[in-house]
Amino acid sequence: MADLKNSEKKASNLSVELDRNNEELKEVKVSASENIPDDDTTTVADDDTTTVADEDTTAIGAYFRGLAMAIRNKIMLKKALITKGIRDLGAARPLHFASEGAVASNNLIPRWTYYGAWGISGLAIGADITAKSWDADEEKKWHTAAYWTAFHVPASLVVPAYVIHQVVDGAEKFAKTSAFFKKKNLPPKVRTIFPVACAVLAIVPVVPVVDLFFETVMEPTLGTYLGLTFHHHKDLELEKHKLE
């Protein structure tokens, strides 16, 4: 009888122990489930992170695209200004003959002014050749450059300078040997200025005559050989048709 009571007591204690273990196991499961993040929350957080990153990337890309566009526009503006400057310099025909002015006033101006005038002539002529080459057809660019170089060297530099130099020499000899200067007893400064004045005045008729001469000689010869056409010929033909 006593053994039976002891067995029942042990069974009761074992049942209580099992119930307690089950309760502890439930508490562990609940705690674990609370620590697991919700799938929707994780997705939202990932989406928010991705959106911020995309916005930063887009902003950086837009900044660099704007910077590249600004640099490109600045380069294009500078190129346009340089191109316009070259065209304007080449179109200023009187600057081509700055060297003739230097030759005419050689006895009155310092050396740096003399050589500077020659430099201006060279730059203006080079600009004119460059501009005409730009305007030519692609297959005629080098032909155009060759023709206008061959034209400008004698027509704008060599021949006018030679003619002006001869005028200066002739005027100096006249001032030294002329009875007019001797009788008037003019100061030496006048005798120095007289040849310069004669040379400067001579530029006015010399330049167009030399231009016309070389145009007449070179266009039907070298120009035709290189296969070039000249716009002023077309303008003359249009004027003739209008008169008819």
C-alpha cells in the first residue's frame, strides 16, 4: 500500500515537471518569434535605401553632365570668336599693306615698329589664306591655300614694297638735288619727311594696280590649273546680265 502511494506521488511530480518544461518551451518560442524581423519591414527599409542611393547617383550624374556641357559650350564660344577674329583680320585688306607703310616711313620709325608692321602684314595675309581655305570645297582646300599664298607673296608683299622703296629713293634724291629745296633753304626735317609723304601717297594708286595686275595674270593661269573659281567673276557676270 505504501509503495502504491509513493508511485502515485512520483507520477504526479513528473507530470508537474513536464507541464513546467512545456511552459518554458512556449516562452522561448514566443521570444524567438518576436526577435525575427517582419518581411514587409525589411522590404520597405531596402526600398528606402535603394531610393536614396539612386537619387544620389542621379544627382552626381546630372552635375557632371552639366559641367561637361558648360565646358563644351565655352570651348565652342572661344572657337567661334577665334574664327571670327581670323576672318575679320584677313578681310581687312589695308592691313596686308602695313609693310608698305613701314617701308615708306623707314627713316622716321624705330626698328621695332618697322618689323612690327611687317609682322602685321604677315598675320593679315595668313588669316586671309586661312579663311579662304575654310570656305573652299573639301577637295580644293589645299589648292586654294596654294593659290592665295602664291598671290599674296608678290601682290601684297614683294612688288608693292619694291615700288614704294623706289618712290622713297627717288624722293630722297629729288630732295637732295632739287633747286627748289636749295632755293627755299628748307630745314633738314622737311627733306626727311618729303620722301615719306611721297611714299605714303604712292600706296593709294600702287596697291590696287598691283592687285589688278596679279589677278589678271594668275587667275586664268594658276587658278585655272588648280581648278579654282573666283566669286568676283560671278558677280561681274551677274552685273552684265542685269545691264543687258
